[in-house]
Amino acid sequence: MGSTLLLGALVMPQSAGANMMEQIITSKCAEAMQADFKKAGKTPPAGMVDSTCSCVSDGMLKRRQSLDQAKTVCVQQATQKYGAI
């Protein structure tokens, strides 16, 4: 059974692994943003968390940016799109 599991991991398409990483990054990002907004007593505009976290995920996985680099770029984009909150 263990070898079957290992074999499955070896033949899993790279896109499946990348998709899992994207989901993890997006989920953690959304949790952090929601916590920050709650702490500030504010509600983010509709779509802001999703678009910002998708941007962070893309930055890290597709553009090979660090978390801090992706965050900086994506916060700037969100501020332009949604305004300062």
C-alpha cells in the first residue's frame, strides 16, 4: 500500500501540486486579511480579499516573488482598485 501511495505522488501532475499550493496560499492570505480587517473594525469591499489573495498567490507561484514582494505589489493594486480603507 505504501508503494502505491508513493507511486501516486510521483505521477501526480505538477499542476495538481501547484493548484494545492495556490489554494493554501490564498486561504492563509484570506484568513490574515480578514483578521486584520476585524482587528481594525472594518469590512473589506466585496471582492477585495479574493482579488488581493489571488494576486499574492500568482506573485509567489508564477512570478517567483517572495511573500513580502507579492504583498507589496498586491496591496498597491488593491488600493488603486478599491481605494484606501
